[in-house]
Amino acid sequence: MILTGNNLAALTGIKNYLDTQFHMKDLGDLKYFLGLEIARSSKGIYICQRKYTLDLLEEMHMINSKPLQLPMGSHLKLTNYKGERLNNPDVFRRLVGKLIYLTITRPDIAFAVQVLSQFMHEPTEEHLAAAKHVVRYLKGTPGQGILLSSFANFSMTSFCDSNWGSCWDSRKSTTGFCILLGSSPISWKVKKQTVVARSSAEAEYRAMASTCCEIIWLLALLKDLGVINLTPVTLLCDNQAALYISANPVFHERTKHIEMDCHYIRDQLASKRIKPAYVRSKEQLADVFTKPLSVTQHQYLLSKLGVYSLFQHST
């Protein structure tokens, strides 16, 4: 059990009460919990899953494997129709399940894991090789995690992006977004869209709508925690057409099929909860959630996202 708050006396009272009801032991400041490792410094709180990652490498007999610089190859095309089916698919399923848990502190592997998780029902040798590719990437960065900075401005910023028609089997697009509180990532997501988008603008607009839903939920959560005056939240998108649709109050033939998303985003815009804005593709942090990138761009976006390692060397 984790207890947190800004009133030490109240926390002590709660712990004393719980101690009278249950057999409990106070372990002091939080350092390790369910595979999460927490370190504190004057810069903020650093969270990683280093031991969990090393245990995964050991379990997969890949502790001595050669590390890779990217979680997924840029030219990899995974489908349901290529490759030989695995005799024992449980190996792939267990591995992907462990990788999904790692995405709690590893936004850098979120896109690759989202792709792999689509093939849990009938994995092939190609799918297993791609999953092991992610493990080899982890080998080079076992202690990588996120920093919750103590110096950043108390404001919320969001980035959203999409990869139009990225699924090779269904041609559905991929939505990716991340939300920062100050400079600290507090929410991110990668998900295949539920319908086929007929244009890149439509795919981007659906990504904006999904991000907007998450923003509203986070605003409500932070309000319950006593944090207010965070609106309007800047919603950064690199698609000018999608931004134009959000600002244009007139529906026409080209936007009729996304009318519900149009109404929702415009309602939030009218109530000043969000403020859509343009960001250059090079500075689009959500790019790391929608597609494989070059090594240089991958590392650059992770540094801007607040993802780094306290450990200088791999194992």
C-alpha cells in the first residue's frame, strides 16, 4: 500500500489507524513497488523498472545479447498472413504481456508493443523475432525511465499525432498522444483507430478527439486533488487541415463523416478547456508513439519527453 499527501500529521494518523486494524510494517519512503523503482533527488522523482527489465533479459536468455538502438525496425511490416505459426504461442504471449507492463515507465517502446499486441491470437516466427528485437533494445537501456521534475512550470501541454493507414491488414490508422504536466509525462497512449480514415486529416482529427477525452479526464482528476487553473490546455498537432476543421464552425461534405468528433472538440474549444495549436513535425513528441523513427530523432524526442536513464552503462 502506498500513502501520499502533503500533510505529515494526517499521514501519520492514517498509518497508526491502519496499524490497529491490520498487521502492517512501515517501510518508509517509497523505493520499490510492484517492479517500479523510485529514486528522489533535488531534480524530482525518477521512476524506472530496471530490475524488472534485467529479470526479463535473464528469463529470455538474452542477457548477453547485442543491444539495439531502436525498439522496432523502420521497414518492418508485420501482418497476420506472413510467417510460420509458432508451435508454442504462449512464449510470445508471456513476453508481450511483460513488455506491456514495461510501458508503465517506458513510453519509448509503447508503439512497438502496441503493434505486437495485435498478434496475440496466432503469433508467427516473425512476430516473435520482432518481440525479441524490443528485448535487445531494452538490453541497451535497462535503467531508462521517466523523470517527474520538481522545477517545471505547473501547466499542462498535450501532443497528438496519427499514422494514416498504418495497419497492413486493415488499413486503420494509429493514434498516439502524450500529455505533459510541466515537462513531466503523466499520460501517453498508442491505439489503433476503430474505423478506416479516408484521409490523413480525418485520422489526425480522430487523434485530437481521443487526446481531448484524456485531457478532460485528467483535468477532473487534478481538480479532485486540488489542482485548478490549468485550462486552456494546449493541444499540439502537426496537421494544418485538422486544426482548420477544429476552428471552422461550418460543417460540409468533407467533414460530415466525423461530425461527432467535430462537435466534441469544438465544445471543448468553446468552453476554453483546450487550445489547439500547430507544432512542426520535427518537434511533434507524439511521433514516437505512431511510427518507427531514425535513431537521432528517436533519442531527440525522448529527451524532450523527459525519458532518460540514470545509469550510464548497460549491463
